[in-house]
Amino acid sequence: MPIVAQSTETADWVSRYADEVIAEAERRAGAKKADGTADEAPGADGLTVVVASGLSPSGPIHLGNLREVMTPHLVADEVRRRGHTVRHLISWDDYDRYRKVPAGVAGIDESWAEHIGKPLTAVPAPAGSAYPNWAEHFKAAMTEALAALGVEYDGISQTTQYTSGAYREQILHAMRHRGDIDAILAQYRTKKAPGKKSQKPVDEAELEAAEGSGAASEDDGTTAGGGYYPYKPYCTVCNKDLTTVTSYDDETTELAYTCACGHAETVKLSTFDHGKLVWKVDWPMRWAYEGVIFEPSGVDHSSPGSSFQVGGQIVEIFDGVQPIGPMYAFVGISGMAKMSSSKGGVPTPADALKIMEPQLLRWLYARRRPNQSFKIAFDQEIQRLYDEWDKLEAKVAESTALPADAAAHSRAAATAAGELPRTPRPLPYRTLASVADITAGAEDQTLRILSELDPTRPITGLDEVRPRLDRAEAWINTYVDAEARTVVRAEPDTEALAALGDEARESLRLLLDGLDSHWSLDGLTTLVYGVPKIQAGFPADAKPTPELKAAQRGFFALLYQLLVGRDTGPRLPTLLLAVGEDRVRRLLGA
């Protein structure tokens, strides 16, 4: 099996897989040429590389599922950059059965259980949807997110493929070779898979995110009576897959089945297009049908005896070759507990793109090897991630970034088709979030504050800081608790001011005296950190000692109490700019 071992090296994992994929494509092309079956290929070198992903629109398609797309996308994009023709197939598994009623979908309750067993495209869309069925409803949000992320792909509806008869010959071939398929599956049916070693999800919502589509646990075609049939018809009366195949004739292709609804009939598979191959046969059939060279799989498809391992043998029945297939690890969510309680479900790529730019989301997937788990932040951690990204951007601009880091940045910021749209003036995310918090989205106040951050190069319009500003504002409004929001005092706390000791009064005087000459983000940063140093008899640029750090913390808590009524808040320089010089002076008792 051409499965690439996961390396622990720090080199760029995308380039390594691209090397393997191109070599495998060349090997297959050479083999076809040798036996005279080579087709005309559109690439300048006669080489077309096929990579694949599979997504089940059985409910909201979450950020764990996105790894199924981003892993082959990044490899495909690197292959394109090298001048080869690539097809990235995304198979929408919309002909899968509706398995269960998902949690967290507005307007959906247990009454929807009546649709369990139907194809996803035969289940009505949630109430109020603009789409014709369940599958199209949930595909739409993912399609929009993939466009924003710059993912180029060919979408394939499995409903269309099966109902149009595109796989008819493959189905008949599988039924003729059902004994061979059954023999392969029998090797694993009695084996107990070893316990998986994986990151433990922290709550039920993360557990849901880790499950995958559920296809890996579906039946493999064995019937209660001991017969084996790798094809599962949907009943022509109730349209559900609660069916049991009772007989099949290879010569006439007549297949008899019964359904739990009471219906029974005999159909000809040579003309019948209302069913599908069971998952463990369907997946390798598609590898052969499409000539897939690279397709990753999640942990639910990668354990011993599971879909990917068994598929490596079944694909040979269809005269195909198993793709290079790394296992990809769990994608967690920082801030998941709060989200699951408020949203009732796991976050999707669309949710992430409301609070972060596409470049940052791409980078999170590009910088980690597929077998490495990572978390996507919906809590305060997002500010640190943005700081890290901005530092990387600076290092790339200065040509000081490590090669693997520079490669991850390049893959995040652009595709082979060009650079993704970006914020013209990417101010720090935490600064924009603080401003959005304090101004409650008032654009005039936001522009005033941002224009004062750097007087030597003032912001003249909010479009300069968009879309990052919009993302930061969405994060503040959606994921920061109301009690953690910043509310500036309307009036001075006269009681607290009157109770101040001499040392506290002196610190406020030093701050107020310096406001005029330090009114910028950098200037105020120097001022607020410098006041405790000056009070202690040191210059403002002295290196802080443990004692000075303690004095600074006390000074900051004093300012926060007098300005916002609590001990912490947004970064003080940003807060002072947001409040405005006149109001700062009034609230601090000038």
C-alpha cells in the first residue's frame, strides 16, 4: 500500500507529500503507458494528479471535517505551483442515509426521526431554508466557506452519480465479485481493534466533532441469513434503506429485497438506480473510478479493519490502487464549553470565518502535520494566535522566518491562483477587539481612536482596517461574555478618588502630566509602564525588576478601577486612547 509514514521532522509536510504524490502519479502514468491504456491528459507533461475529499452534509459541517478538505487542498495547491494539472474532487456524500437527528439545528426536533433511513437529498431542508433538501442546505454554508478560503475543487454529488447510473458497471462488478469482497471483510470481522490513542474530547460537543460522518460504523453488507451483498437498495415505497437483499442472479441481474415497511420486490440492477454500494465497498470503488492518488482519512476510518485498511484490498477488485492516505488527527476548539452551551452544537468553518480572516484559518491547518492535533480559538486565545501570525508576517517580510514557517505562511496567504484578499492595514487584532468593545461598534468613535494610534501614519478610513476590524467586532459581540465587556464610567468615582493616598495621587499626576506628549499607542505604552519606574527613582526605560513589576500591576489596577470599575480590562494604552484625553483627565480627577 502506498501509505506515507508520518514523519516527525520539522520540514514542510506539504512539500513532502507533494513529492510523493507526483512520484506516484508518474508511476501510474508510466504503468498505463506500458500496457497501452494511457489516456490523453491535459497537463503540459501529460500528467494529471487527482486528490480527493469526502464530506457528508448530514448536518452542520464542522471544523474537524474541514481537515478532510484542507489536507488534500494544500497538497494539490503545491502540485499546481509546480506546474502540474490537478483535480481536487470533493465527493458530497449526499446519497448516504439520514442517520440521526442532529443537535443544535434550529427548528429541528425528534419528529424528524421519521426521515431516518432516507437519502440525505430526500429529507426536507430545515424550516425556512432556501434550499430544496437537507443535503443542499448544509452543503451551501460549506461551499461558501471553501470559496472564502480559496479552495479550488470539483464537486461531485453522489446522489447524481448513483441515480444517473454512472456507477452501474461498478455495482454489477461488485455483485459478481461479492464472494471475493466478503472473503476480504471476513478477515477482520472477528478481530477486535486495539484501543485508540487520541486526544480526549473535553465535552459532548467536542466528542460530536470527533465522530466523523459515522459512515465508518455502517454495516458492510452481511445479511442476517448469512448471505453477503455489497449493495443496499433504498425501498421504492418508503424511500428508506431498511431493506434486506434476499437473492441476486448474476445472469439476469435480478435482485430481490424486502423492507421493514412491508414492501418486497424484485428489480434488475442493470436498470435499477435506487440504491448504493455499502460504504466499505463504495469508497475503494471511487478510488478506482476516479483514479485518486491522495486522500486522507480521519481516525474513524483508519483503525485496523476499518474502511481505509480494508479498502486497500477491495480496490484491487476494481483494478485500482489505494491512494496515499495519511490519517488526520482531531481538531479541537478553545472555548468549546461556552460555545456548546450557547449554540447547541460544534462550530463550522463559517463560524470561524466570522471572527478570523481566511489566512489565519488556513495557517492553522497548514502549519501542523495531518497527524498532529490542534485547537482553533473562539476564546481569548484568538488574540494570541493573531499576535503570532502578525509576528510571522513580519519575519517573512524581513526574510528571517524559518523555512518551514515561511512555507506555512505562503500556503496560508496565497494559493497557486494568487494572493487571498487581505486587510490593507492589519492592526493588532487585540487592539481592534478592544476598540470594538469600548465603542460598541460606533464607527465615528472607532475611526477617532484608530487615527490616534500612530499620529505619524494615521488611519483615514475604516476600510483600511477591514475585514480584520469586522472580524474582531464579531468576536467581541459573539464570544465575549457580557460581564467581561468594557463599560467606561460615565462619572468620576469621587469616593475612590478622595480616599487615595499620596503615592497613588502622585502616580496619577505623573500620568496626566505626560498625556499631551505621549498621546499615541506607543507613547502611552511607554508612559503607563514608566510611571511606576519614575516614582521608584528609575528612568522610564529601566529594565523592570520584580518589585517594579509589582508596582506596575498595582498602578494598572488603580487606573482600571477609576476608568472601568474593575481590576482588569483592555490593554491600558488602547483603553486610554478609546476613552479620549479629556474624559481620561476628568475620570482621574484632574
